[in-house]
Amino acid sequence: AQSVAQPEDQVNVAEGNPLTVKCTYSVSGNPYLFWYVQYPNRGLQFLLKYITGDNLVKGSYGFEAEFNKSQTSFHLKKPSALVSDSALYFCAVRAPTGTASKLTFGTGTRLQVTL
Amino acid sequence: DTAVSQTPKYLVTQMGNDKSIKCEQNLGHDTMYWYKQDSKKFLKIMFSYNNKELIINETVPNRFSPKSPDKAHLNLHINSLELGDSAVYFCASSHLRGGNYNEQFFGPGTRLTVL
């Protein structure tokens, strides 16, 4: 069975500093990996995804993520955090084959950016 | 224009009642999903329909019954509501045709409170 681990419930960072939100995964075969963000009382918004190719993928709002196959990780990063980045971040994995393949989410990491 | 819309946004009801949540997407996607997000923000797939055909049916009480009248709509009917059904329910849609790598677009959520 596939799974996603987000080891940190919360990440605190000062505005202007770099941020990292960690994610590791387990899935059969090559994974499709996604990051979503959820602002309070809102639905999830897609940030970026890794399908194949370059291990560093860039997404919305200046976020990027690095796929590391040997460490089965897909950490989310941003060079300079903004207070407006404060939200709940979800990592998700999906197996590449099968129409019944599910998108499995991690438990989420709350990012708090302070002035 | 709202891509994925849900109604109602809030639903407060008594135990034992029957209620429905409606979802519509105007993105032309062929697949729609229902997710449940509990009080700890854990997000779990419930159902998925591809071209009006049920393709994912997770371990969900049979009091929950999805219905897809067409590709753009996916409704969720819940019979005999219980306290534990209180949660936020998210509808999502995506293109499944071509592969599992397409991101899902989420609706704003329906907050269900069972008293």
C-alpha cells in the first residue's frame, strides 16, 4: 500500500528565510508526487508535481520541490518565505498505473511564517 | 468562474437525518472525487467516478451513496447521519484520460456538523 509521511506537524520560519517542508513516500513503481496548499476555510490548491525528468520541479508562488529517489523524498522548498505563505501543506503520492489508483495524502504540515 | 463548486457550504443537521451535498465542475474533466477531511485535517478519498462510472469505492459506510448524473456532476447522499460524520467534505476533479499524473482541482468544501 502506498503512503506519505510528513514528519513535522508544524514548521516555523521567519519572513525572508528559506523554508523546507519535508515529505517521504512509499509506493510501488515510480511515483507521481504532488504538493497542495490549504488556506483556512478553503479547498486545496495545487502547487507543483513531479512526474518524470528533472528532479527539481518549480511551481506556483515561488515554491519548488526536489525529488530524491534514493531517499524516497519530495521536500518542498522556498528560498524566501512570506507571511502570506502561512498555511497547511499537503504532500501526496499516486501510483502511475491503474485508473483506480488513489491519490494518498500525508497528514499535512502547518507552515507559520512570522515577521 | 468557479471551477469546482459545492453546495451547500455549511450543513448543520440532527443525527438520523438524511442529507445531500452537490458538486459541479466546469473544467471539462472526466473524473470526479469525494474526500473527507476530519477534525485533525487528515484527508481521505471516499469515492471516485470516471465518465459516470464508479472506479474508487473506499471503506465507507453504505450510508454514503455517491451519484454521478453526468461527467460534470457528482453528488453525495448520506443516510442516517451520525455524529462521526461531522467533517469537511471536498469534491475534486481531474483528467484521468492520458494518465494519473494530472493534478486534481478541489472545491471549497462543505462543512457538515451533525448534532
